[in-house]
Amino acid sequence: MSEEGLYKKRRENWSKKKREESASDREIGEIPPVADPERRERTKNNFIAFCKEYGGEVSFFRNWQPFHYEIAADFQDVVLNGGKQALAAPRGTCKSTFLRWSILFAMLQHPERHKTVVYLGAVGGATDRSRKFILAQLRHNKALKADFPEVCYPIELYNGIKQRRLTYQGVPVEASWKNTEIVFPTLADYETSGSVVLFLSIGSEGIRGADHTAEAVAYRPSMVVIDDPQSDMSASSIVQVKAMHGIVTGTVRDLGGFDRKTKLRQKLSVLAACTCIAPEDLAMQLLDRTKSPDYRGKLLKRFNPMPMNRDLWRQYKEIRTESQNTLGNISLATEFYRQNQAAMDAGAVCIDPTDYEEGMISGIQLGMDRWAENEYTFWTEQQNDPAEAKYSCGGFMTPTFVLQKQKKLPRLHAPPESALMTAHIDVGKHVLWYCVTAWGAGLKFAHVVDYGVFPQQGVSFFRKDTPPISLQDFYETGDDFDKVKAGLIELFDIIFEQQYFCDDNGLNAHRLSSLVHVKTKKPLSFPGLCSVDASDGNYETTIWKAVIESKYRDKLIPAYGTSAKAKLMRHLPLKLGESRRPGVDWICNPESRKKTLAPGIEVTSLKYDANTFKSLVNSALLAPVEVDGSLTLFSDTKENHEMLADHLCSEEYVIARRGANVYDEWRMKKPQVADNDLWDALVGTASLASFAGIESASAKAPAPVVQKTTKFSELQKQKPRR
């Protein structure tokens, strides 16, 4: 054999040897036997025993309370028999932990039924934490590794390196753990082979049609676990709540597949653990057995009932604040509780008396300390009772509370003793938004008489960027500016020519148009005001032209909502021709280059501090219906008011400081939960009411301050002579 042939043969032998060594290294060998078959069998149909035996050291090391057994029994029934279960429990009561262990229980003990499980969380971060927890149990939990070697042993051999190519009896072991899934090792002799947990956020497009293919067979989900699916923002948005409810009750419902033995559709197992954040949020709807009867909602509270002696707990709250300020801890409050524990505990039943922090005395103290620290989060996260949280989060509205601000008056009906009605139009690229509000003298009340959109859409809810009918569709000729102008002129006519009604014979008020008495049906004169938002530089000229050309131009006011960050507008210096009343946050006839569009025509314009009037309207919305100063809505169905409610909750404020001035600075919520155009329209009517003289009863309305135009010759006369 030639030298070249010998080299080639040696190379082939070396390569063969390396391949054999590599195959030997990658071959996992025989799966170890089950260490404790009796324990594995004992926990097969007993979720409580499974959690205690396999999770006792890592998750369930505290003493179990009656509610723990109750939760575990409900979850066991769903895992074994299918069905749905929704649970709301206080923070820190292991509801998410039970969900994670229910996945392990289903897939390890009942792989013949649960081949594919879907985990749904609110956001990616939450799903990733659960994925890491389950993977950590499979890799490091000693009891699970001992009793379920067909899953845990190959995963352990990967040694955390998911790129390794292991084999079992010469066949690749296709285990993996990606960001969105955990795939169990594919071992032909075991039912767990190729089982998968899919981790998705509730808004993910991957939910619909989710399945997994293992060994050429596609498996549909048999179980869905929903863990705290909503955030604070999404819970306050009607749109997002409706979308999530549709996913949970619709999309999730149809995820299940067919049993390969019986050929019948398998009953899907769905477990949902949630926290009630806002009235009518997703959690409240799933727990409501009339709205979601299939979910068998169960709501647990930290206290049921609460302690009776609230006066002592209010003293505790005051002492707690003092203790934090002076000592940096709550030791003084704890001592007060120690001295009065019997009286302070009276009437209270605590879900977990053993759950309290170091330095505290009891579970009741922990719960009420949460109340003292933050009452809103106590009612939502500990009691799952957002209605008791007064429907507001730090002074912000929620859509549900907006819907409860309806007054028993039909649309277009003003309350008795209305002193003024104002309208405001917010100009959009595709549609025009408007609101009409009636005001009581001295701001005794405010009532939304009418609101809407032009052109009319034929639907009660839509997004401003995708209206069913846009101005561009409504008008066939002209460019975008011509169509906005035509829409404004037509909307002016609609607002001013609309008849509004009132049942007060003695009404002596300013009116937008003809006001008809309900009983006599006789129209009453109503010369009201309407402002148009001219802040958008793209359409400012168009808006001024529409005002000038309208037959109602003497009642129309181009308005500029702005944020006076450096100073409140009441402190801004006036320019030539501008005026305002002392103490108000608007300026009449602000300097504008658009005045030149109307030579010889008197057009009043207005510049107002949007922050001031947004805070005013927000306070009026938060006030109960029967209280003076409350802002109410005309009576209509929930569906018809839904879009308004969403718009009114689209923004939030922060406390801002500029020098010596402290004020509310409003901004869109992030992430954006809704459009804000009807909110801006309502705020615009408030600024116009202030301009027209509607002020708080305690405020006086002095004569307006006017910056007069002074001629140069007059200044020369005033100049002192030398």
C-alpha cells in the first residue's frame, strides 16, 4: 500500500474512533430507576401530597392553612378532570406558586393526559420567571430528580448547556428550554417524551392555534394556566379588559384538541389566578359567576370580616407615620398594638394568622399595617375589593367609575338652574370630536349634555386612527384641509342649531341654541359659546378660516390649550392687546399671526393652561354625583358611554415644581391605554366656562386686566423733562 493510502486509512480509523468516542460521550445510557416508587404512586392523584413531598423544602415550607388545602383541592380537580377555575387571593398567599406546581403535577404525574400545557402571563417578564422556576425544579430539585428520572436525568446531563447533542439508545434526545418553551426529553419508552410547556403573554399572537409536534405527532394544549394576566394599566382600560376577556373566554376555550383513544374532544383544564385591581376588570369578570359561570370564581380576602374598631386602627396609622419619621421604623405603632391588641383584633378573621413580618405580633397587624401604609393597594391586593378603593388610584379616574357618574337625564337635557352651556371641538386628522357641557352658577355642578364625533360613525367605539368613516371619506372633493374646514363649518351648525331641553320654567341662562322647555315645548333663547382647539399647527389656519366663514363666528373662539410649565398662566406677563381676570389661568386674545386672516372682523381667541383645567375636571369627576361641584353625564347604556369613559381615563398627572410654583402636570399614560380626544374636548368646555364667568362660589370675578396698546407719542409725553 502506498504511503498516501496508509495515511488515508489511518485518518479514517482515527475519525471512526473519534465518532465512536463522541457517540459514547453523548449517549446518556440507561435511565436510573425511580428512587421511591411508593412516594410517586402515593402522590399521583393527590396534589396536596405532591406539593408537600416534592415542594416542601423549596416552596411549601410554612405551615399550611385551611385556605391552602382549599386551593390545592380545587386545582387538583381541574388538572385531573378538566374544567375551569378562577381564583383571587391576597398577595403572598402562594397562588402563583400553586399554579407552577400544578404544571409539574400535570405533566409529570399525568403525561398521558397533559402533553402540552400553555402558561399565560401579563407580560414577558412574568412568564420568564415562571419558566426559570419550573426549569430549576427539573434540574435541581432532589426529590423530583429521584422519582422522575426520565425527565430530570437527561436534563441534568445537559449541565445547563442546551446546545449539547445527547442521545438515548442512539436516538437524539431533543430536550430544549428556550425563552418561550420547555421541551421534555424525547425518550421513546416514556409517556413524558416530548411534552412541552409553552410560555406566552396574554396579548401574544401565538395563543391562537397553539400546539406542539413531538415525534411527528401534533398535540393541542390540554391545560392552560393563567397567572395574573393584567397590569395596573390594562385593568383600567375598558378596551384592554374587553380584549383580554375575549382571549380568556374565547380563544383559550377553543385551544383544546381530541383524545386519541376516545376520539372525543378533550375537556380543557384552565386555572386562572388573579388580583382584582379595578371594578369590572378582567379578574372581577372571571370571578363573577353570573358573567363567567364556567370559571367557578373563588375570591379570598385577607380579612373576612375586617376588625371592628377602626378608630384604634386610625390611631395606629397616625402613630406609625410618627414612628417612621422619628425612628425610621414602626416600633411605636407595634407597641401601641401590643397594648391594645384584644380591642384592635376584635371582630377580625384573618386568612393566615401566622403570616407577619419580623418585629410584628400577628397576621392581623400585618394586614392592617398594609392598610395603614397604602389604603388603595390594601383593598385591591389584600382584599380583592377594588370597589372599596373608591374607584380611584391616587386621584385618577377609572372607566367603571366614569360610567357610574350618570344622572337621570336623557341626552340633550340640561339640569335645572343651569347658568351656562359651553361646547368645545377637538380637531383630528380624520374626525372632529366635540363635547357640550352645562354649568351651574358658582360651579355648583357640571353636566355633560352631549358629546360625539363628526362625521357620525354608526358604532359606539373606535380608535381615532381607524374610524369607520373619516372626513376624507365623507367629503369627495378638496384636500385634507378643505375637508377639515367643511367638517368644522357643518359641525358648528349642528351644535348651535341643536335643540336642548330643560324642565326649569324660571331658567335665565346663556344657551348654545334654542333651549326647549320640557313641559311647554317653547324654545328659549340661548346665545352660548363654542371653542375650537387651534393648537395643532397643521390645521391652525384652516380652523381660523372655518371660524371666520361660519355664520356663528361671534360665538366661536379659537382656543389654545397649553402647558405653562415655567409659571402658572395667571402669573405670565400680558402682551399688547391681551387680557384676563386676576387669578385665572387663561389669557384672552393671545398674540396670534392668524388674526391677520380676518382684517376688520372681530374674532375672540383664548389661550388656557390645560394642566389647571384638567385637574379641575378630574376633581369634579371624582366627586360623588350628589355632591356640589360634581361633574355628571347624561343617562345612556354602558356600551354607548364606553368610549367616553376610556378617553377620560387616558391621562395621568405628576406633581411638578418650577421654582416656587407647584402644579399638576398631565401626560398620556404609558403604555398608552386609550385616545384622549373627548377628554380634551371636555376640558376645553371647562376653560370656556371660566372665560365666560363661571367660577367657584367662593371666588370673586374682578374686572379683567387688559394690557392696553400705548402709542409712542403718549410715551414721549410721559417722558420726564430734563
